[in-house]
Amino acid sequence: GEQRLRVSYRFSPGDERDGLTVHVPLAVLPRLSPAGFDWLVPGMREELLTAMIKALPKQIRRHIVPAGDWARSMLAELPEAPTDQPLAAVLADRIQRKAHIPAGAADVEWDRVPGHLQPTFLIENERGKPMGDGKSLTELQQRFGGQATKRVAQVAVKVEHEIERDEVATLDTELPDFIDVRQGGNVVRAYPGYTKVKGGHAVRMHATEREREAARLEAVTSMLEASIATPASYVTANLTQTERLALGSSPYRSTNALMDDVLGHIVDTELAAAEAAAPVTTPEQFEALRTRISSGVVERMFDVAALAAKSLTAARDADRELRDGASISFMAQLADARSQLDGLIYDGFIRRTGAAQLERLPVYLAGIAHRVKRLPETANRDRVWMGEALEATEAFTKAGGTVPLPKDAPEHLVTARWMLEELRLSLFAQQLGARGPVSVQRIRRALETKS
């Protein structure tokens, strides 16, 4: 793009820095994309292509020999400058066209490509002093993320120091999308945004747009919660006796804490709906959303609190079945059911479950009770069903999923998380009705569909 990076070459076989090194200023690091670096430089590309061909699976490799001849003929067709398409994808496309066999970019086994044919990224501070290096640009961006953000802010504040400020109570002005500052031969881009800080909110510079957007959502959520008067006392006093008893026996430290979570759930739901139409970035958008939430908060709080009480009552029934059905013959099944229950009801479950699934929670809990009650007559089949559920759970865990999920979990993990519960319904409590077709294979496919 618009960045100019110094490159150097070292011929030192066996050394970690053998080959090409790209020197990356710390403040530029967040904006770099891995795209293009895998093409190396023209003088090394023939050797790289040959190594990539040799790193293909045997069933593909045997159709494109000799590897060196294939690399040279392909090199003649390539543009000198890299494109956004990975070189492995270009290679796979050529194999399909010329050899007429299926191939994909993922078929190149990069751990079999010599290290000197994969660039090293050397991160340097503002004085050019090395800070660290590695082969993965993404890993380096994660490792130096905090320091890079700080450096980007320092560079940008020299020009736009008045944008950063503390003690911000609300979205009081519309901020620029970004600020560009030239530093040497590079452009450092900073993203000013509202941010939640200790003791309140502030405007801060961020190194990437994604980082700024995550901070903005957290700040807007916090500002909304602080500016909306909670009717928790009124709602609690006017719930039914049964509902109050259910809420009082929750895993929350107090009923007030539970009601705070109810309000947070309402804010999250309304903000998500608003963001789907347009990001909330202006004072006018913020005030319109705050007014909308405030005007309907009493009714919404009654609805969510009643649903939470229903879930807690169902959880109590499931817990009773687990205790009454305790038997050494069913230890594995009971432990599995207990684990499922603990993953559904915990301190913070109302907000973390989310609007889309909160209404399904009593059904999932009823499914646990039904399963445990029927164990004496379905023990053998239950073991088979449990195997399926655990297979799906293992795939979910390997993909990075946890129960409960963190608030910022990616969409494909959220989808798979609740498919696990629907799968358990379809296995252990079919008469309660799973939502949509669900299977271990469908969950695996959902995990592969990253947004």
C-alpha cells in the first residue's frame, strides 16, 4: 500500500534470520496485512515455488514434475509485483488448470518449506532498535499490540493532541474516522475513539479500526448503563412471590446484582439492534437510543426478570433430579448432565446468554431433568448419545470455544455453542423439540464457517 519498508538479506544457513528480513517500525505494525509478503522478492521466487511444489501432498505432487520446470514455467506467467491473492492460491489455480486435478491453497504444507524462503519480520522502535522478530506477522501484531497502540497514539497526539481527553460522560461529539501522520517514509494511521477507562470514559487513539470499534462498543454500553435510571426496586417488589423466591436463590451474589444483569441484557439487546442499522457514533444517535431504552425499560425488565425466574425454577428442578437420581451406575452420565447445567446457570448467565437464546434456556434445562429421570430405562442408549454430544463438544473446544463463551466470542463459536444444546435436546429429550436440524456434522461445518 502506501507504506515503504526496508528489507535486508542474510546468507547464513541454519540461522533463524537466514533469508529475507522485513524491517517494520512499531507504529506501522498494526496496519500491515500479511498479503503479499508470502511472494518474497522476484530473485527468490523460483526457489520458493519449487519448494512449495515439493511441499504438496504426494497425490498432487506426482502430477507436476519436475518441480523446478513447473516453477520456471509458472514464474513466466506471474506479475513481478505481488497481488492480494496468496501465492499458494495462485499455484493451486494453475495446477487445476494445467494438470486438471483438484488443489487448494491449504494443500501447501508450509512447515516443509525451508525457513529461509519465508520472510522474517523484525519489529523496530522509533530509534530503529530491534524489539523482536518472527515469521508470523499476525502473531507479532498480537505480541506487540499494546506497545504499538501506545506508539501510534504518541505519534498522532503530536499533531492532534486536543482529541484525546478524559472525564467523558457521553458521546458528546462526532470524532474523525482516522488521523494520518507521516513519519519518515511511512504513514501512521491512528483511530480516535470513545473508550472505557478506570473510573469512567475517555477519548483515546487506537492502532487499528477493529480495536477502536471494540472499545467504542464497550464505552457506549457503559455510558448507556450509567445514564439510564434503573427501575429494579419497583420491578422486584411487583414480581410474583414465586418469581421473587426463584430470583433469590440464584447464583448471583444478590437480587440487586441479578437485576443489574437484567438491565445490562436489555442494553446489549437494544444496542445490537441499533448497531445493525448504523454504528452509534454521534451524540444524536446516542441520545435517541438512550431515550428509546429508558421509555420501555420497566416493561422489558419485567419480561426478562420473569424469564430468568422461569429458567432458575427449571434449573432447580434439574438439580433435584440430579441429586435424587445419584447412582454409581450412572456416574458418567450424571457428571455430564451436571456439567451441562453448570454451563447454563451461573453468576452472569442472563447477560452472557443473550437475547436470542434466553427464551430457550428453560427448554434446555427441562431437557436435563428429562434425561436424568429416564436414565434407569435408557442407560445404554444414553451412553451412545453422550458419545455424540461429547464428540461435538470436543470439536467446539478445539475450535477455541469455551462454556460459557466470552462476551466478544466470534459468531461461528456462538452459533456452534447453542447448536450443542439443540443437539442434546435432539438426543436426550426429543419430545421437547430441537430448533432446526442439528447433528455433529452440522456443528463441525458451523465451526468451519468463520465470519
